[in-house]
Amino acid sequence: MVQSPSVSQVPYPDSDGQPMADNTIQYRWIVRLVSNLKRLLKDQRAFVAGDLLWYPVQVETPPAPAQAPNVMVVLGRTEGDRGSYKQWEEDNIMPQVVFEILSPSNTAREMLAKQAFYGKYGVLEMYFYDPESFDFWGIIRSSPDRNFTPIMAMNFPWASPILGICFELFESGLEVFYPNGDRFKDPEQVIEERDRAFAKLKELGIDPNEL
């Protein structure tokens, strides 16, 4: 008789075989969100990751349920390298906030399946954005046992209850802002602005390294 594998023998792959992004726009949005969210939460106990497989529960027989949100935020866990996010090894803390950046290959059925998965396993806020059509929507709840409330364009500008970041739609598309009003920027923009500021300080005879 063939016995079922024990919980410890069930495989939990670190990859689902899918690319991180289907195109440069989607990739840029993922990097922008991850880098800015890390900056926002740098003084808090928080883990931010892009396209990392999340396993919410251990199972006795494979396959184990899993999803890889484009971006996920886990408050209460520390930063650090992980091959995947196995919730039972993380004090059973689930991601509270997830983001999905849509690409042309995504289907409505796929997004509905993701929403159902995130809802089932305790996510409190999930946001979906199509950078080509500028369609944006979210659904939120205050606790895993509460019903979701939809967030649509008519609610904009919208501030995340958990993160405090603000979403606003313009003719050019979605913009995300820090709680203090600063806009989310791409990492290269931050570096360019820092270099310009350093150059200006040097023109004034000030050594930036001594500040």
C-alpha cells in the first residue's frame, strides 16, 4: 500500500515556474512598489517582497496551496532572505496587504481566483492595477472574519487603512503617495535626485558625508 507523504515530506517549491513580470511596465511597477514600501516601513517590523511564493498552510498531500502576489506586505515579520514565505514558519502571520499589477496575459478568472485565495487565507487589503488601461480597484476589510468593502475610482483619492499610503488616479494613470504626500518614485529617480542634491552641497562647499 502506498502511504501518503508526511507533512514534512510535502514539497514546497520556491518557484512556480512563472516569470516575475510579463513586460517592462509591470516589472517597473513591482519594483517601484517594493522599493517604496520597504522605505516606508524601514523603521517597523515588516517584510516586503515581490513575486515570492506564499504557502499559507501545511498539507498532508501535495500540491500545497500557494500564490505569488506581485507585492506583499507582512507586518510583524522581519526583513530577510527567503526562498518562499511558509506561514507556519513565520509565527503564522499572513500577508495583510497584497498588490497585483495586471499584464495582457492575465484573465478575469485568474484575478477572481486570486481574490478568493487572498480572502480565504486572511489578507485584509488587496489592490489590483492595470497600467495599460489604468483600471484600478481594491477590496479591504478590518479583520479576516469581516466582509470585504470594494474600493473603486469613485472613492479616490484613497488611503490604505493599514499602510497610510494614498492612491490617486490621473489622466496619466495611477500615482501612489506616502502618508506625508511624497510621491512613490522609481529607485533610479531617487538616486538621481540624491546625486543632484549632493552636487549642490559640494558647490556650496559642504561635504555631504559630514551631514
